[in-house]
Amino acid sequence: MASLSMIMKEKGITSDDLATLAQDTVWLVNKYDELREQYPNEYVAAYKKRVIDHDKDMLALLERLKSKYDDNISRFAIEFVSAEDFELILPTG
């Protein structure tokens, strides 16, 4: 079984890439209400705390990102931005 560090090395992913991905994921969550106004019911891709692309069709977005960034899209945070409010239901106990 391959270790995470071996997979990262094989894919060319650095620890800095992971840190940026985590920061961008938090940024998307914090900006969700603003993003909802601009990109309702779209997938939004972020990198270094800015939107780099968006689309209603995730596959189209992924293909465009692959084309623009030489298939190295694992570094981008991608989130679906729902136009509707949603309720998260978690089990208790």
C-alpha cells in the first residue's frame, strides 16, 4: 500500500499545495454568502483565495481547469454554491 507522501510525490503535490488547498477551502466557506449572490447553483474553483473559474456543469469546469492548468487540478478547492439555504442534519448520541 502506497503512503500519502509517496502518492503526493508521484502526483507532484507539495505540503505547500495542501496548505493552500486548506486555506482556499476555508476561504470558500467564509465567502459562501457572497459567492451565492455571484454564482448561484454553480461549482466554484478557488486558488490562493480567489475564484479562478466557475460553471453549472462540474465536468465542464474540470475539463476547462485541466486544459488551462496542465491537468494539475488537485491543488484547487472546488465547492458547489447552492442558491437555496440548506440544513445540515447530523446524528446525535
